[in-house]
Amino acid sequence: MRVIDGDGHVIEDGDAIAKFMPNGYRGKIFPQLDHFHDAGKFNERREGGSGLASPPDAKGWTTFLEDAEIDWTVLYPTWGLAVGRIIDRDFALASCRAYNDWLHEAFTGQDKRLKGMALIPVQDPAAAVDELERAVTELGMCGAMLPSNGDGMKAHLGDKIYWPIYEKAQELGCPLAVHGGVHHHMGFDTYSTYYGAHALGHPFGIIIQCVGMLTHGVFDAFPKLKVGYLEGGASWVPFVLDRIDLSHRAHHQVNPDGTPVAGNPRPGEGASDYLLRFMHEGRIFVGYECDDESLGYAVQRAGRQPFMFASDFPHESTSAKYCRGEINEVLRREDLDNADKEALLAGNTVVFYGGDV
């Protein structure tokens, strides 16, 4: 069965990216992801395979694809996941442009099986619109990543300050993806063990942004916009469906004339149906990892349409053998039928990114 990777990663080469920064720049391109990733804070043990001697370059990535029997991938950043933490608008734009130029030169321009999602400076929505257009039309990026959290973000992603970005993405016909990875100021700042923050931070970040965009009318205002919520697993979907139904029945808001405020279901439609409608229309997508035990139940509740396979190479999965083993576990699952597996492993990814190789 065909497999397409909707969420892989590069590990940035700071010196190579710095070549694309303005003259005279010195220092780091991106802030630290969190207090755990400061140098010398902790040691990790990973179970995702034999480990990597060095970060994969374009050839390393294509070798991984071939060995894991994956057709193509879409690449996201590692340290660039912290782009939302940048405060200075000009520096955010310079960092995003430099990263995008580097990604194109080092990866996406090397092999058509390596696609990319651009970084855009959400700190300055007008500049983000321009960089999104440049990245898609000049560099051939699929679309752009939006951070799930960050000091430089002025509001949640449902706020109207970000709507020009959604208007441009809709005009270009490109997707946007909210990707977890930065967990500060979410209740984990005093954790001294990382796996707890990692376990909760990824889904919590994308839940906040998904529900914010849904309940503030983004998907009503932009009927052709496609947004993915990545690296939080699949099991948050049934949880959110239950919670928004319960809360909407008890606490939904109306305007002074009694009409619903923006971001509310249609008359007679439950809040969970409102979210599911956008999933079934191919507007909202959710990334999953193969070892998600709740995947079958999530498909049962939400349908097969929104879920996309993620290798997460080279983060959680550090070898093709390990990744292929996880894919084979999905193929052996009895709580998914063949149509589910075809959609979850490849079909939905093609729909979301709007193209194939």
C-alpha cells in the first residue's frame, strides 16, 4: 500500500542558514524551544531506532524514503519550530526568509520527493503574507507552517490580525499547518522532566489553536482554506468533539439581537458537527503517528478524511527500519479497513498538500 509522509523534519545548519541572513548578522537564528533544550540541561534516550550519526541531508532523506518505502515527504523545521518566540519583527522576517532560502537550496531543490513548508513571520502579518507568496510562487513550497505557541504571537490564531494570512493562503490555494513543539507558558515551565511536557505540550498547543480558529469563525470566513494540526496525535480529536459539544450547549454566546456570534454552528448543528463538517470537507486535517493506539477510535468518531501519516523522521523515528515497522503495524490493524488505511497512509496527504509526485 502506498505511503506518503505528511510531516518529516530537517535539522537546521545554522552556519548555512546564516549565509542568507542580512550582512553583518552574528548569532543564533532561532530561540531555544524550551528550558529543556538549553545546552547541558538533560540527556535523552530515544527508542526510535539505532540513532543518527549526523543530521540527514537531502541524500540522507531520500535514502530514508527508499528504505522505508515512502513515496515522498513534506519537511518541517526543528529549531525553527520556535519561530513564534522571536519578538523583533524585522529579525523574524529575516530568519524566515533565510530558512526558506536554505531549505530550498539544501533540500527541496535537490529532489522532487522532498517538499517543504515555509516559515512565515506571524509577528508581522503583512510581511507574512508577502513571504508566503514568495515561498510558494518562487521557491515552490507547498505552503507555510504556523507556530502553535510563542512570545512573539500577539494572539491565538483565530484572531483577525492573522486573517490576511488566511486570505492569501486561500488565494494561492496552499495549505497552512499548525505544528507543535514549543511548550513554554503552558504550565510546564517548572517541569524538570521533558517527556511529560512533550506528551502534553504538543496536543495542547494545537488544540488551543484549532479551537481558537474554529470558534472565531476562520473556517466560515475562508471557505477554501485548508489547515493541518500536526504532531499531537489523533486522540485529541474525540476529546475535543466531546468537550465542545458539552460547552456549546451550556455556554454558547449570542449577539444583542439574539443571533449567534461568529464561530458558531449552524442552527440545529452541534458544535462537534461543526468541526466535523470542516474535516469531512477536506478543510481541517490532523497528523498522527503510527503508534497511536487510539487511532482507530478517532477514525470511528471523525471519519477517515482528516488523518495524515507522519514519520517524524529524524525526531521520534531515527531509522527507516523502525519507521517501516510502525507503518506495518498500521497495515495490520483490524480496527481500520483498507479504505481507511489507503486514506490515512497516502490519500489524505495528497489532498491536504494539493499535489503529488
